[in-house]
Amino acid sequence: MGFNKWFRTLAAGVLLSTSLSVAAVANAEEERTIADESIYDVLVDRFFNGTGKNDDDTVNTQDPMMFAGGDFNGLLKKIDYVANMGYTMLSIGSVFETEKYDGSMPTSYTMFDHRFGTAEEFKKMVEAYQKRDIKIMVDFPISNVSPNHELSEKQGFAASENDGKIQWDLTNEEVQNELINSAVQFVSTYKLDGVRLTNIEQANTAFLNRFIEQLKAAGAYTIANAESDANFDAKFYSDTAANFTNAFKNVDLNTTVLEPHIEEMLSGTPVLSMTDTIWSDRFTLAATEEGMYPPTRSKISIASTLLLPGVPVVQYGSEIAMNGEAGVEAHQYYNFKTDSELADYVGKLQSLRNDSETLRNGEFKWLENEDGYLVFERKSDEETWIVVINNSSKTKRVHIPVAELGEGKEVRGMFNSEIIRENKDGNYAIILDREMVEVYQVIEARGINTSYIVALGLVVVLYTAFMIAIMKRGKKRRAENSAQ
């Protein structure tokens, strides 16, 4: 790394840490709900191959239709990567024995897919993530399974077969009990934190509510990937991803489409927020079709998902602007050699979100929301935050009256270290460049920022010491060469 880049990186890290010191730390004893979580959604097979011992002749990274070799060991080896991005829950898809890499053709509700790893490896991975305060969620497909499923021979279980998949008779109480018992047993055995029920379209609400109740009793959050009136911990809406995509795939777009589901979230009903899903086209595809620069689009879209009210669900690879149409093209094998700038940015955003209950669940108020320019306030008795998302084609300015934030305040940018004070017109004027996101904390005016000066001085001292050490080493090396 070059000296200048090293200096800028060190300075940014120290100054961000200084800014974060003024944020209220979340009460460790406060009970978290799903509204406090942020979910990173992966497919085990497509993430990282931690060991080749479980690969067989169905593993071929050159053929996107085949298995790629990702496994539980791979998830374990990349725990720092996930943790550094600040996600509080890792959703890993279906892990049961399957005929397709994405788990969509399961043949069991009890056996792990041999290519993913053993029960012992799964348990080790789960425990490691939980020790890092990251919960583990799995998918449980309640229908549309392989004709070779272990339950397919049971009398009365299969109602129909379509497109090569078996549909269970979900009106059959024996089938219902078998599904519930299998899922609860799996959750209890491995102490899982969440379950996403998939293929629920043919299930009635009463059955789903009974399913959800028993999963909750086992200690698991329960969500779905389809709309339902059942009592899931967070609601899924089929138009959410499209609304976010249409709001952020380009600049100057209508962002009021986000408001209805945000309003429901604010009314007390957790709602899943996302720009794409494991089953959809990538958000990047829409952005590239608009002729936009994918990394910038991804930065805006992820930040919006994390900062607006909702339970964020971010698909793996979003932080490297992974592209592709729904299916194998969107399920690329993860490339860990790409630039980590966006992943680092996500981690900084999440450090704010995770440390501030107010940023997650505080009182919400729109200050602006028009044509890609979003400004909103999150407030509690302890804190006040202003979030500005400028997804427009121009530099934007917002004037926030003193009456809104109070007199004698400072509005401090968490990323650019900007300090905004009341102007002569009685406003706090925030200016933000196009296609940028900034989070501001409102605090009592402190005059000279001593901690900032100390931190900056520390950076200078460290940089100077580093340069002196390098020069001494070079001088010594030249002297040794001369002596020869």
C-alpha cells in the first residue's frame, strides 16, 4: 500500500472511531427483535469452498448449473468477512440433501447435503457465528420438493406433481405435523435462530400460524419469501424489491414508492426491505441497463436498505455489484479477490446502525422525499440523527430549522467529519454532493473538537514514525551495500 493511501486509510479509521464515540452505545441487556436485525442472504454452495474433501463429480465451477463446492467450512473460514460488514444474521438457504445447488430440489428434511458438509461441521459453523453475535437462519421448503424426497413414499403425502417437483397435500394434518416436527426438531437440535419458510403459496393461514408458533417456541424468528396473512415475525411484500430497484437504479427517480411499506413498519409491523432476492434478477442488472455505474448504484441501494425503516435483507455479492438474471446467472460463485471498498463502507454504516437503537427504531420523520433526494430524522430521548440520501443528479441543500433540532447544536457527519452549526438565518444547512449518502448526528455544540485534534495528531505521529522507520531502514541498507 502506498504511503498516501496508508495515511488516508489510517486517518479515516481514527476519525470515524472518534465520531462514533459520541454515539450512544446500545443497551446490551435490551431484548432485540427482528426489527433490530440485518440479514445477509447467501447460498452455501456459491459462497466459499472451505474443503475439497466433500466435493464429488457433481462439483464443477466451470458449469453454472452444477454445484460449485461451497460448504459449511467455507462459511466458517469467511466469518470475519461477514462480521466486518456488521450483519447480525446470516441466512444460508436450504441445507438439506438436494439435487440442485440452490437447495430447491430437497430429498430430505433431516440429512445435510453431503457436498455442504457434516452435521458436526454445521454445528461448529453455527456456534462460531453465534459467538460473534451473528444469528443463523435456514430455509425450510414446505412443498415443491424432489420426487425422490424421503417422504414421497408416504401414503397421502403427495397431492400433485408439477414441473418435476412434488407438491405435498398441505391440507393433510399428518403432512402438516410431519413438516412442523421436522423443522422444530432441526431448529432445536442445532439451536438455530431463524427459519425462512419457502413454497408456502398452497398453505392455509391456520396451518402456517401453528407452524410459526412452534418455531417461535423453539427460539427461532420465522419469515417467508411470499406474501401471507400469517403471523410471521416480519412481512414480505412481492413489490418491495421492485420498488427499491425502481427508486435507485438511476438518479432523479420517484422515491415516494417506498413510503407505504415504510409507514407499515413505523406502525409496528416489521417489514422486510431489499433491492433484490435470491430468486430474482440482480439489482445491478437493472442499473447497468440504465447505463449507470454499478458500484455507485450498489452503494446507494445498500445504504438505503440499511438506513430506511425496515428489516434489511441484502443478497450476497451486492457489495461487489454482482450482476445477472434470476437463476444461475445471478448465483455466481463469490469472488473474494474484488475490491473491498464497498464492503468496508457497509461495515461502517452497520457500526452506526448496530450501536444506535435510535437509528434502527427511533421516531421517524420525513424532511424531504422527492425525485431521489431523501432526508429524514430518527429521534429518541437519547439521540437525534439526520440521514441524507442524495440519489439525484445535482448537489442538494436542505435547510433544517433550529426549531426542529434545537438551539446550540452541532450536526456532525459520520463519514466526512463535517460540522454544521446554526447559520444567521436560523437554520442548519446541510449540503451533499450528488449520488452520496451521509449520516449526521445532532449533538450539543462542543466548541473546539479536542478529540478530533488529538486523533489527527495521533495520525500524524504514527505516520511520521512510520516514515522515519522506512528511511532508517533504507539508510542502513545503503550503508551495508557500500561496505560490500
